[in-house]
Amino acid sequence: MIRQFELVERVQSYDPDADEEMLNRAYVYGLKKHGNQLRASGDPYFSHPVEVAGILAEMKLDAASIVTGLLHDTIEDTDATREEIAGLFGENVARLVDGVTKLSRLEVQSESTKEAENLRKLVLAMSSDIRVLLVKLADRLHNMRTLHHIKDPARRRRIALETMDLYAPLASRIGMEKVKRELEELAFSELNPDGRASVLARQDYLRERGERLVPQIEVELVKTLKEGGLAAQVSGREKTPYSIWRKMQNKNVSFEQLADIMAFRVIVTDVTQCYQALGLLHGRYQVIPGRFKDYISVPKPNGYRSLHTGVIGPLGQRIEIQIRTEEMQDQAERGVAAHWIYKQGGPSTDAPQYAWLRSLIEILDKAPNAEEFLEHTKLEMFHDQVFCFTPKGKLIALPRGATPIDFAYAVHSQVGDTCVGSKINGRMLPLRTQLSNGDQVEIITSKAQTPSPTWERFVVTGKAKAAIRRFIRTRQREQYLQLGKSLLDKTFHEEGYEVTEKGLDGVRANFKQATTDDLIAAVGAGLITSREVVTAVYPGLKQPQRKDGGADVVPISRARNKAAADAAKAKKDAAGGQIAIRGLIPGMAVHFARCCHPLPGDRIVGIITTGKGVTIHTIDCATLESFSEAPERWIDVGWDSVSEGEPGIYTGRLKVTVANQPGSLSKLSTVIARHEGNISNLRIVNRSMDFFDMVIDVEVNDVKHLANITAALRATPAINAVERARN
Ligand code: MN
């Protein structure tokens, strides 16, 4: 227990004009009033008010506050009255003691944050003199320091919760960071001893492993500032277990991922030097954007002033740096208490210099988001950008809303193209995650990966968008080239020729294509038919007779080779150039309807069309409905048995939906070829982000053949839907 003369000496050390006589009288009065009362620890009760007075002396408060500390429990716990205290120590002290007594009668019943917030406001409102709150905080601090003496665990827990929910935030609001930190740590060790122990153990382990990083970084920072001509005090500290725990919980990150476990304080002599120090540190180390806060030009509502920044420190660690003057440091630790001005007669909050103090409670009460407001209006300098880091600490600036894919492309297009996943601050997160300021982003790549068209939906940078589109175009072109080559090969072979570069080069201008590859790709894309190309290269070739009534499809493969083609031709010639349909008048022109593409095996019907002869439809073709009023035009027809099974003469039309992904087009053509079908034409009718809708004309023997191909295509993973095209 602090002895009477010790307490007086402590107060006089910072306030030589303190009322020594009143301090002595208060000490004796309290000692006498509390008499033989004991605390839970077994100590005399009066040791508590004396310790509280000691804490208030540490805060360098005025004599009235110290006296209030000594007397704060007398009205509540002894026969002392407000009147008696007013008579002995004056109305001022009586009012303060009464205020503390009323505060002590409040009990936090609820653990809900909302109610705690209301209670904080109530406490502030009741603390019409800020010293009431300061004495109450000192009271709570000492009670927390001695909490372990209370035997009832439920009571210990209630007090610790109240401290965490009510008093620590209040201390923080009036800028008393030191008191806040201690209250939090004490409450934390009561509420979650295991959690605290695990953080401490982890800190110990990292400290050993880190070979005392803090002193090394301190030395480096001092050196950097000295080289810039600035003498500064630098002190490093680790964050408290509770603040680490809370961050781990709020951000749901592990200990190792938690940045700024180390914080450094740079103390200089004046404000100009604060900015000089900032310039030197920013000039030397990589800044972590979003961390810089200028609380000197815009102080916090509780009066806190300092420069805050985050950098990648001298040893490659992310560290937090606070730059301030000695005076600001004092303010930061002691909050409102630092503003006490000691004058003869004691401080009065009615004096003009305390106007700020009177308005403080009002500010805190009515504008709890004042700080947030200021930060967002004045300090958010780059609000449309986010700044992130590579694992090596390289800064990547991106527009707000950017994703790891944007980040990857900003690093290098190769990184973007092969990106498969992302770790943000050590956690695996989806590629569509929006990045925040200061995020450290690690891109996981795989050589097997290629850009996905779906990425285009959520990337925000032009670079990423262009790269994804470029890749998709390139890949598409590769597929068209492949398809175009195989279509040309087949058609040329049918006519007994080989496709040559020279041959294609000679005719590409006819098709307005800049290169032979462009020509091949155009064939693959279905813009030019391979038949048109072969007849351009060999103009002597006769355009084969169309058997589909002048449809846009030109059959290119009648047989597997020239000999077979000749045989088929001969057969056809023998049939008088007619297609084998039963029930038709010889010599009558026949067309296959473009709407339903009838195949041998399909049930068919003929419709007499003015000037065109007979058009063959499948019996289920929807077009037939328009002829229902003209039964005289219907002709009953069927397939000639000779024509059935004749290889590769008929064209079946399929509607296919293919996934818009690399390789799917070549899979499609492979499957069709494997089932002896020939693609004679391919047209993409709809191209969405995810799918191609295509119409493919396949040369088949009959409807069974087409059904086989359809089944095989349906079994192919990249192909989503296959159906015979109708209309
Ligand atoms: Mn007390």
C-alpha cells in the first residue's frame, strides 16, 4: 500500500502547487472511514482507494481527482455522506465522489453489444465532469488487477465482461490507450485464459525463431532516419495478446498470416520532423497503401495525434510505424488526462481552455462515427484504387473491385494465362474475390491451365480483359484451322488432289483472305465451303449436282476415295442422275427439303412444288402443316431399296450445343469421323460465353448411321446437346 507521504510526493512531482493539506486530510479520512474493512484478498480495504489514487497520480491528474480517488468508495461503503464530504473537501470534490458512486451503481446486465453501447453513452452522460470517468477507470483498473482474489467465478466473469464491453471501449474513446490495453489484457486472461496462453506461447516461439527481430529492426530504422539527418527515438513492441486474438477472430486468419504483429514508434521533437521521418521511411521502404493515416493534420475526436503507416520493413517484414512527438506520445497514452493544465486553485472544466473537454462528451455521444467520417472524407486519398503486394513485396496498383486474375495479369500475362488459384494473405480464396488494400496476393499457376471465358465476367482491368479475349480468339482460330484443314483435305482428296500451300495461296485473294491460314480458318468457321475452295483451285471441276434441292450445303464427300467416288457416280449415272425414290414419275425433279433433311430410313412424303418438282419431307416435318389444305399436292413416296445402305450420300443435319472451351470443336470432328461420318458443313448459329450452338451437316448412309453419330456425340463430355435439326 502506498504510504501517505509517498502519494503526496508523487503528486507534487508533477504539480508542485497541489493542495498538500487536502491530500493528507483525504488520506486520513478514508483510512478512518473504511476502518477494519477487508478486501477479498485479505488486505485492508483502504489499500484499494489508495492504489486508485496512485493510478490517478500516474495519469498526472489534479489534486481534486486524487482526493476523489481516495474517497470514491466512502459514500457507497461507509457511513460518509455527500454533505459531510462537501463540508470537509468542498463542493467540487463532493460532486466528483457522488458521480463516481452513481457510476458504480450501474451494472451491466446484458452481454449484448447494442446495450453496452447505450450503457457507454449513459456513463458518458453521467460523467458530466470527465474526471468522474477517469476516477472510475482507475477504480476499474485496480479491481481488474486484483480480480483473481474474488472466489466466485461467475462474479469474476461478470466483472471481466463488463470491463471488456464497457470500460475498455470507454478508455479508448477518451484516448487512454494504455489503460485500455491493460483492461483488455486483464479481462482477456479471465474470459479466455486458454486463448491468451496459446497466443503467448506462439509469440514466445516466434520470438525465439525470429532471433529477436524487434531490436534488429529498431537499429535499422534508427540508421535510416540518421542517414537522413534525423535523430529519433525508435522503440518496437509486439502487439498485446488480446489485440492479436481479436484480429485473428475478426479476420479469421491464423497467427502466421497476421501482419503487423510488430509495431514501431518513432519519436521526434516537432511536427515538421514527423513528416520528415515519414518521408525518409517511405523513401526507403515499400509502403503498404491504405495504412497511411495522418492524425496530425486531422486528429481523432479524442485528441489523438500521430502519423501511422505500414511498410515492408528492413528485414522484409510487414511492420506498422507510428510517428509522433513526445507530446503526442503523452497524449496518446494518457488521453484527456494529458490535457490537464495545473493552475493555482486547481483546474476547472468551466474555464475557456476546457471548452474542448466540455464538447468532448457531446461529440462522443452524438457522433460515434466522427472518426470514420473523417477518415472517409479526408484520408481516403486513393479511394478508387486498391494496392496489393506480391509475395516478394512488389507493389501492384489496381482499380477497386480488382480480382486475383487482374492481379495475375498485372504481374505478367503468362502468370494470368496459367493462373489456377490465389492465396490472399495466406488463405486460399476464389479467383473472383475482390482485393482489398494491403492484401498480399500469391498466384498459383499451372502450365496446363488456360484462361477461362468466364473470367471475363469478373475481371476489371483492361489488360486482363484483353488478354482473355485474345487467348479465346487465338484458341478459336486454332480450332477453326484444324477443322478447316480436315474439311479441305477431304474435299481435295475426293477429287484426287492434295491440298497445297501454293494452291491455296493462289486463290486466297478470290475469297478476300490475307493469308492461306485465314482461308483455312474461314473454311473451318463455315464462312467459306471447302467445295468453293477446291473449284477455285481447279476451275475445270464441275460443281457436283446438289441433291438437297439447292440447300446451302454442298456435299463434299461421296466416298472414301476417288475410286469409290467414281463408283458412286457411275451408280448414280446408271439411275439416270436420279435419287432412288419410289413412287415418283420418272424424270421428275426431286429435292430434299432443307427443313428436315430426310434420310433413308425416315418415313417420307413428297410435296409437289410449282416449278421445282417434288420436295421430299420427313413425315413428321412441321412444314407439312402448311400443305394440309392442299391434299392434291401430296405424293406417297418411299425409299428405293437400292438406295438404302448406299454409303455416304445423304446429308443429315444436326443441331449441336458444344461447350465454349478449348478442344471441344476438335473433339466433335473426331467423334464424327470415328463413326464414318463426314462433316460437309458447319455453321455456328449462336455463340455465347459458355456455349456454341452449331448446325452441322453430316454425310451419312441413312438414318441409323446418323442416329449412331448422334448417340456418340451425346456421350462426348464437351457436347451438351445433340438433336436432328428441324427447320
Ligand atoms: Mn472502488
